[in-house]
Amino acid sequence: MKTVEIFKTDITQSSIANDVIISLLQIWPECRINFDLHDCDNILRIESSEVLNTADIKEHLHKIGFRAELLD
């Protein structure tokens, strides 16, 4: 079963988004991760074959200096 979580972020630059993707993949290497910075919410999309702990993802982003809120 595939799980997809979508977050609103405060990340606006593609170079920073790429660094964040690298950081996330170090913890969740099995995930497919991308950003849509053209969306007004600067979307972070994480796809996994396992259930994701969204609180852990938000906490990791906070630790590296960014905000993320889960979108319904």
C-alpha cells in the first residue's frame, strides 16, 4: 500500500528544497520526495510504501529551520 503525505512549507528556493530532500532521504531512504514550489503553499510531497509518522517529519524540518504543516 502506498502512503502519500502532503505538507505546506515555508521553503521557497529550489536549492534549499534540494538540500531538504537530501536531509529527509538520509532518514527515510525508501521514500520518494519532491517539492512543488510553484504552488502557493510550497508543497512538500512524500510518498512511501510504509505508513509515515508525520510528526517526525515536521519535527525534523523544524530542527533544520523550516516549518511544515500537514495538508488535509
